[in-house]
Amino acid sequence: MGFFLVYKLGRHLATGNTAEAFRNARRVWDGERALGLPAENAVQSLLLHGDTLVRAANTFYATVHFPATVLFLAWLYWRRPAHYLWARRVLAALTAAALVLHLVFPLAPPRMLAWTGMIDTGAVHGPSVYGPPATDQLSNQFAAMPSLHFGWALMVAVGLIAATRTRWRPLWLLHPLLTLLVIVGTANHYWLDAVVAAALLGLALAVLRAPRRTAGPVAAVPGARRAAERPPLVGAGR
């Protein structure tokens, strides 16, 4: 929880560069088209085929990001202590790098740009996690790049793949894929926000190597010794 509060404080400190955030938005949008990336409108148009679908996407955006990461870390803490330390450090490194980029490159999200043809699905269809930018005291709405929604989701998938043995573990990659479609379709992020988040995560993973999967005890985390002394559960490696 303390880590999350630091993250929110850092985002709040990055407010105040509205004009630059909109200039950067134009650069990102034009840059994506120059790179041949499809317009984010294509994903949003799919969501807007039905009110139920778009509300589900808005709900996913509002409710899954932080709880899923907490549950991921909690599971690692109790079942894979060595992987818990590694994942926590990677997430800390990713978030710290993201906060720096939020400060030096403020960016307005697509939902604020009428000329893109996209709408703020949260405001129109609900539920929405943001109020008017001028009066929002809880978040910095001009911190679109990188997307920590996507970066954290990708780390959850990578961490679970690294920490488990089941042959179905690559399916965890569906979590960041769904997150990507949601953050783009709801007009909260650009494609490049996810690309930059993935690149920063890749750098963190290159520096902070994952431990080997092992059944042996790891005493570096409080409670790890007690967890190791408990009788093994059937399917504990799955």
C-alpha cells in the first residue's frame, strides 16, 4: 500500500504542464501514424457496438489494475518468496522509471483530444475513475506515457510464468493483452504508451534476473521459513 501511495504522490507532482501535454499528444498521435500503427479508434469502435461491452471495459480499467497486482504479490509472498522479492524489485524499478517519464514528458490521453474522433467512454457510458482534469486532486491525468496499467499487467504475467510450472502458464499473457485492448479502447492510452512500458519492463528484467523455480525454502522474506515448513500441498507447483 505504501508503494501505491508513493506512486500516486509522484503522479500528482507531475501535474501543471497542460499545454505541453497536448503538444506531446499531437506528436505521439502523428508519430504512430508515421510508424504505420493503426488508429486507436479501431479498437474503440469495437467496444461501442454495445453498452454492456463498453461498460465492462470501463469497469475492468477501473477495478482490475491495482487489485490484480496486489493479489499477484501476495501469492508470491506466500508461495514463492524468492520470486516475490524479485517481482517487487522489478515493479519498483518500472514504476520509478515511469514516474520520471511522467515528469519529463507530460502527455494528454486520447480521450481528451476531440480531433481524434475518440470519446471518453468512462464519462459517457460509466463507470469513470476520473473527474474533470482541472479539479481532480487524486491523479495526474496528463501522465499517459508509459502505461502502468499495461506495464504492471505484463509483469504479473511474466512473474507467474516464471514462478509456476504448469504447461498452461503462457495463458497468463492474456491478462496484459486484454489490458492493452481496454486501455486503448477506452481512450485512456496510446499504443506507444504500452510499447514504452514494455521497453522499461524489459530493461528492469534484464538487470534484475528472475530466480530459479525451486521447492527449497527461502528465508529472506519474513514468514518464508514458516511457509517452507508446512507440508507440501498437492499441485503446489501449478
